[in-house]
Amino acid sequence: MPGVAAPPAGTPGAFAAQAKAGAELYGKYCGGCHGAHGNDGKAPPVVGLNAGALPLAPPPKAKMRKVQFKTVADVADFVAKTMPPKAPGSLSADDYYAIMAFDLQANGIDLGDKKLDPSLAATLEIPRK
């Protein structure tokens, strides 16, 4: 399934453009479960880090998640293997990272001219209170 093209790394505003592409993908593939705002659906929240979204340890009643979310790469790996629930792994890596960029931006994180990719994601720890 073709995705929305994200800008190359190092392009001015690359992260904002990637997050914008991710917003479209999020609406199509994620919003039905996680909610339009990422914290208002039946699935666990992905927006609202200060309110407990994306906790380090899997919640006790987690149905799918069994891994810790220490870095953005941890979240991305989990999402790519398990989402969307009826077609896990069906999106391209670029699409998954665009959705992650949208989620990060919705959580107040801006990477400026960097494009989110696997190597950068591995260096980014999920901010905790």
C-alpha cells in the first residue's frame, strides 16, 4: 500500500512535514481505535505522556503489549509488528515512522530538520514525568 512521502533527513522542516503525512495515516489506520486525538479511544492512549500515555512497562491488563517502551524505536518496533490489529505489519516502514512522528508532535516533541527513522528513534527516550 503506497504511503505519503516524507522528506529526506536534514531537510528544513523535515519533521513537521513527516508528522503532517503521519497525521493523514494516523486518521486512516489508528484513529478508529486510539481516538481522533490519540487519547480518546478504546485503545491505550498514545498522546498525553504527562498523563501516562505509553508507559515504560506494559499495563497489567495489556492484551498485546509485552515489551517496555524505553525508546521511540521500542514503540515503533511494537507498532510495526502488531498494528493495525487486523493487518499487522501491512504499512511501509516510512508510513510507520510518519505515524510515530505525528504521535511525537502531538506529545509536544519537535525534531526540527531531522526525519524520524530507525537509527534516530533508537536514540530517543520516551520522556517520562
